[in-house]
Amino acid sequence: MRLSEIRALRGRLDLPVECDLDFAPDAPLGLYVNRARKAGAILA
């Protein structure tokens, strides 16, 4: 996944879309991906 895809995904899930180094993720990327798939934001 590219950074632009992660930003788009977070936006679709109504999660903050920070682009700076102060952001600390509260879950592994895989969890965000699974949530997005369940929400229909990712079809693949």
C-alpha cells in the first residue's frame, strides 16, 4: 500500500489523516484495512 492509499483509506473511515511525524497509529495497518474492507471502502 502506498502512503496516498493509506491517507485515502483513513479519510474514508473518518480517521485523522495526519501527514507529519507526530502521528502515532492506534492500530496496526492490517486492522485499518480489515475495517475498510468490512465497510466496503476496499473491494480487493
